[in-house]
Amino acid sequence: LVHLMQSGGGSVQSGGSLRLSCAVSGSIDSPYSLAWFRQAPGKEREVVSCTSWSGAWSFYADSVKGRFTISRDNAKNTLYLQMNSLKPEDTATYYCVAGESNGRECGEYEYEYTYWGQGTQVTVSS
């Protein structure tokens, strides 16, 4: 059984920073990609960022490029999202996700991910 436990998040003023963490427990038999998705009230869920098994390949949504950084520590089975220069439009519930992959790339779509964290709220005030 695979379990993703998220931590971090909270409330911050515009321009501030937050760091999200996601600890992966259990066994995934093949190399797996990790990603962060988010969903704001009244909006569809969207990908924020993803990283391949090695961490050599990553993707960022245009809205967060240059402000967010995704990283993973495979020795600790932990995924991170460092969020800087936060804006009110970053307010959302953030989800950590994991999915089996070819090990070289990561996916930008929900169907590519099997395991989901519980979600954590990020609120940015102006």
C-alpha cells in the first residue's frame, strides 16, 4: 500500500514563501514520477510541477515558472515544492501525486498518476 503524506502549507502574504513536503511510504515497483497539482475554488485541478525519477527532468506550469522549485530526495522518499514570490492566485489546495513512469520524464496529466496525497491548503493574501 502506497501512502503520500503531505506537510507544509498555510497562510502567507503576497510575496512570501512556503515549502510543501510529501513523504512517500510503501512500495512502488518501478521508477516513479512525482508531481504537484493544485485546485482553486471553482476552478479545475491543474498541474503545478512534476519531476522524473532521477530529478533530471522537470516541468513547470507557466504560471509558476521562476517562482516555484520542485525537488525530490529519493533516499528519503520525499518530494518538495519551494514556493517563492507567492501571489493571491496561488491560493489553492495542493496535492502531491506519484505514478509509475519510464524513469526519464514526468507527466503533466492527472491520469498519469495513481497515488494522491490528502491535499494541503495554501492561502496567499494580498
